[in-house]
Amino acid sequence: MSDYTPAATGTGARARVQRFGAFLAGMVMPNLGAFIAFGIVTTLFIPTGWINLIAHWGGLPADKTLPITDQIGSIVGPLITILIPILIAYTGGKNVHGHRGGVVGAVALIGAMLAPVALQLVAIPLNGEEVSAPKSIAEIGPTILAAFVLGPLAALVMKWWDNFISGKVRGGFEMLVDNFSAGIVGAVFAVLGLYVVGPITFWITQGLGWLANALVNAGLLPLVSIVVEPAKVLFLNNAINHGVFTPLGIEQAGAGAGHSIFFMIESNPGPGLGILTAMLLFGPRAIRPTVPAAMVVHFLGGIHEIYFPYVLMKPILIVAAIVGGATGVLWETIFGLGLVGPASPGSIIAWVAVSPPTQIPLIVAGVIISAAVTFIVGALLLGFGRKESATDAAIDLEAAQEKTAQNKAESKNQPAAGSAA
């Protein structure tokens, strides 16, 4: 478990959910630096990033990008689709069985990562558009959901095997057995990931997209947050956004409206800001120092993935995200708001940049309202920090009692003053 993810305490269903969330967060939080690196590169160097935006202000044609941003921006995709899932799978395996567990967990993920390409899995056509199977790894999305499964699972089997053969291997053969057993376990789980876990997680993603699309077609737009927010926390946000909302948004904006609410549903930075603010003020003290940087990367940089680990750490906060997201969608529906195009990345700056000028005040107000609602609900669910303070106080008291006992024992072992000859 990461030092940044305090262990959940108590018993009952809620404690079990919290422990499960802490376990998932323990795979992500140690890799937060990779998410920040992804956020920095994305914010600065994608075609709609800051560098090109400044260049456009300086006279670069709107349909052009700087060559250096194209070169550096080419690492954005591999960072989120390859590196970060592998890091999470490795960390999950390491948390279960040390370095050996991490290695087999990372190897296992490769199979699931390539399943859509190798098995030619075709996405569900949600809005009548033509879809085809991905032709290369460059066309797949992040496989972080599979990493959550395969990393710990492969490591657990590796741990069972190591415990089974402990003390039974003849001297001189330990390294041979260790290396080959790790290779065999990694290979078996890579194949399992290719044929089982990869397709399952692929169709889970497709199913969530279908459900979101069904709610939209039923006219229950605010209820879409019930699907979108949990899916985002499981890193399925890009699949739903690009598979459902972007096509619908393009169709609506091109039908004469000139803007679309569908561009706003997944990319609203308000709920994430509310979650991070609640964690900053009322979350576990051990992780509060990490929150300010995450707030900047999320709200100004538009990288929503940065706040997902905090929700995984406290799964109850998904309720706050749903309520805040639904509030934002309701506000946008009441006033007929929309963006003229996809906000990429989903920052407040990108939102303002693609907002109809006459709607900017109401759009910004909607972001603030959704953030405020998320924060209030999140603060209530966190007990305004009282539970964390009580836990910290109990830990401090226990540490003080141990220190007192240690000092008392040491004093008994020392000779009394003046007793030396």
C-alpha cells in the first residue's frame, strides 16, 4: 500500500468498500508523477494546447500547429495508453508480492492491452456511424481497468507459487526456478489477458457507452452523470466521451444550433475541482499536500485523470461527483447552454475558448455551481474531516503511549544518578 493511501479502519460493508478503494488507489497514487507528466505534456503540446494557442495569438494560422508541438505531442498517446496502465499493473502486483509480483503483473497486462487489435474487437455503433476494429495500438484507449485486475491477480498466483515451493528447491537451482516460474506465470496471464480480461473490459466499456447513449435518447440527460462519473473514475472517460458525446455533439452543433450540450457532459471540470477541494480541506492528512498540484493540473490543465485516484481512495465521493455532475447538466439544460466544439483538454480555459461569447457568464457559473455542489456533498460525506481528525488523534495517542513506555523501559535500565563509583 502506498504511503499516500491511509489504511481504512472499521468493519462492515462501508469499511470493506473503503479498503477496496484504498487498494485501487494504492496502485495509482505512487504513480501520480506520471499522471502529472502526462498532464503537463498534454496541456502544453497537443494541437489545442497552450503553446499552439499562444502561437495562434501571435499570428500562426488557426489551422496550423508548430512542428515542435507535433513532435513532442506524439508522446501523449503512449503515456496514457501504454506507460500509465503498465505502471499501475506493476504497482498493483508489487503491492501484493513485491518486485516479482510487479513484473508478472506488468507482463500480464500486455495481453489485455492488445486484445482489441489482436482479436479485431469492433465497438458498438451507437449513433449509426461506421465503426471498425483498431488497426494498431495507436488506436486503442487506456486499459487501466484491466490493469486493476491483472496486476494483483497475476502477483497473487506468483505469491502462492513461491510460498508452495519455499524450501523445496535444491541448492543452486533457486535462480533458475525463480526466473522460469515468473516467466511462465507472466506468459500464462498475458494469454489470459488477451482472450479473457481484455475482451471483458472492452465490452464493459462498450456497455457503459451504450447505457449513456440510451439515457440521452430517453431525454434523461442529467441522469447520464450516474453512468459518466463512475466510468470516469475507472478511466473509461475517453471511451464514453469520444464514442458517445462527441458524435452527438457534432451532429447537434451542425444541425443549426451552432453549439451542443453534449460537449459539456464529460468534460466539465467542476465536479473534479469540488472533489479535490473537499479532499484538500477534509481528506486524509497524509495526502493533502498532493492536492494543490492536482487542482492546477485538473482545472487549468484539463487533465481529469488526476483526481480519479482521490475518489478511488474514498469511493463514497463518487456520490458527490454524480450529484455535482448532474447539477451542472441540469443548469446547462435549463439555460440551453452548449459549446461550439469539443473542449480538449477539459479545462476551464478550453471551455471558455469554445463557448459562444454570449453564454460565457452562464457557462462559467455552471462550472462554479457544479464544483460547489460537489464540494458540499463531498464535505458532508467526509464528515467535514472529523473522522480523519479522530483517526489521526488515535494514531498520535498510540504513538505517544508507545514512546512513553519506551522511555520508561529505558529509564529502568539506566543507573540512578550519583550511583556510579
